[in-house]
Amino acid sequence: MCAHKLKIHPKSNRIEYMDTARSLCMLWIVAIWHMGRYMDIKLPIYNPYGTIVTRGVLATFTFLSGFFLGQITCTTRQNIATFYIKRLKRFYILYAISCISLYGIYIIRNDIAYISSFLQLLLSLTGLACFTPPLMPLTVWFLCMMIFLYTVTPLILIRKATYYKIFTAFIIYIALIIFYNLGVMDKNLLLYFPVYCLALLTPPNIRILKESFSMNLFLISFIFSTTCTILCVNVNSVTMHILTEISICILILEISKLITFPRMQKISSRISYASMCTYLFHRQYFTIIYKIFNCNGSTAFAWLIAMPLLIIICYFIQKSYDSGLDFCTIKMKINVNKKFNKDNTSHR
């Protein structure tokens, strides 16, 4: 069964249904998993099964990040420097603002303790909170983990040979297992690092990602993920959790292919664009509307007013941030060119 032809933008190499997948994942985490705790109707997801599904959703986020980063080149010092600078601009600055604001909320109201000490703030900003489990931030822990994943990415991609990438990823994972057994690392790194590496090593032209919706793949991933989810509740195995995350990830990607249509794509692309900002700042937003102003916690208010407003706000925050970065980059290039031309003139 084929729903429709997938669109791939040649300039950005962006696959449209992956925007839908990112949007679905963000809505599950923010609008359902987190916002559900503020609503008058208690959703039947706060149980071991819901936790496992949420891990699969976060694994999809991880896979999407790794898949696109796996297509970049990190074989020279300049490539590696460019990679880190882009991560700094696109991710870290907003992440740092989010962490600092969460700590600021705690200083103002110490009953809201997402980041509750200056030490925890420093560890979160450096990504080292992953290696001090008691001090992992309560809400941005996933992006704190991503700092570590981004840090080791050039180590894995520094050689083009696939066997080198696999060997390096394997060595890093062995080190993580040792750290975890010593009790100095959060378990989430063990669960998500293999998914990230799988994405890094996935060829960009692999058929399973470029083909349209497959009913066979959908059914296989649905049955497999359902079976693994049930087993995970009873068998606390890292391997079983990883298999479940991967199967849920495939299922989400297939659902995204099915529901990605031209009219919906405009909406999903905007939600996807705002997704990182929404994840970074939704706790601050919830604090303002629910904790400080005591807004109505009804389900209708949450999903029809609060959530759409959050996405709109975060979309314009991201847009303003990107515009500001572009302006600063252009300004710096102009100043560098002026200085270069001035030096050339003076030498003449």
C-alpha cells in the first residue's frame, strides 16, 4: 500500500514526513505526557506501558537527530570546528537559556525544583549531569544527554570507513556500561546511545526511509513494538528496552508517512520548527499559566488554548532567534571583509 509520494527537499535534504514525526513526538511529550498532569481528566498513560511508549517517542527524537547528523563530514579539524559551532548556535544557546530560567524559577519559588542548585545548573550546562544521576535536571535531562551525544559525534564520524565508526561507537558504549555499573552515569545514556549510533550509521538513501508508507512494515513494527512493550514491563532488560525503542521509532515513522499530506505538511513543518523551543520552554510556560496565574486546568483549556498558544510563542521565539543569528553572522562577515579590504589597501 502506498499513500503518496514522499517529498525530499534537495537543498536541505529534509524529508517531509520526518517533520510530521518530530511534530507527533513533541505533541506526545509536551501536550500529553507533561501537560496531562495539569488537566482535570487523568489520562490512562501514567503507568509502565505509557513510560515505555514515551521512551520510544524520545528514541524517535534521538534517531532523527542522529540520522541528519550522520550525513555531515567530520574528517578535518575545520569540519569538526564547524560542527561544534553549528551545535552551539542552533542548540546550546537556547538550551543554556532554558536551564538558567529553570534555576531562576527555583530561586523565586523553591517549590518548583526542576533545577534546584547552582551545582546542578553547572552540571546541566556542561552536560556532565548525565554522569551524576542524582543531579540530572528533571525536565531538560534529555537535551542534557544530547550534549554528550553531540560531543562524541565527531569521534565516530572522523573516518569514512563504516567499520571504524562501528568500532568507535562500540568502544564508547563499553565505556558507558562501565560507568553505569560503577554508579556514576544515568541509565538513559545506555538506552539512547545505541539508537543514536544506529541513526548515524544509517545510509541516507536507505529504502526503508525513502519509500512511501508500507502496510507490511507498519504491521510488523506494530506487532513487534506491542510485544516488546509487554515484555519490557516484566523483564527489565536494557537490550529489550532498546529493541522496543527502535520498533516504536519505526512505527512512528510509518504512521508519519501515512498522515503526511500537502495540506497538513504546512502545519507539521511549523510545529516541527518550533519543537525544540517548545520542549525547552514548556515547563516555564506551564509554571506561569498554572502555578502563578492559576489558570483553569480543564482539558479543553489545555489542548485548545494553552498548547496552541505555546507552539505559536515558541515558533516566534525560534524565528526571532534564527533571524538574530543570521543578522549577526552577516554583520560579522561584512566587518571581516571591510577589515580585509582595509589591510590590502594599506599594504598597497
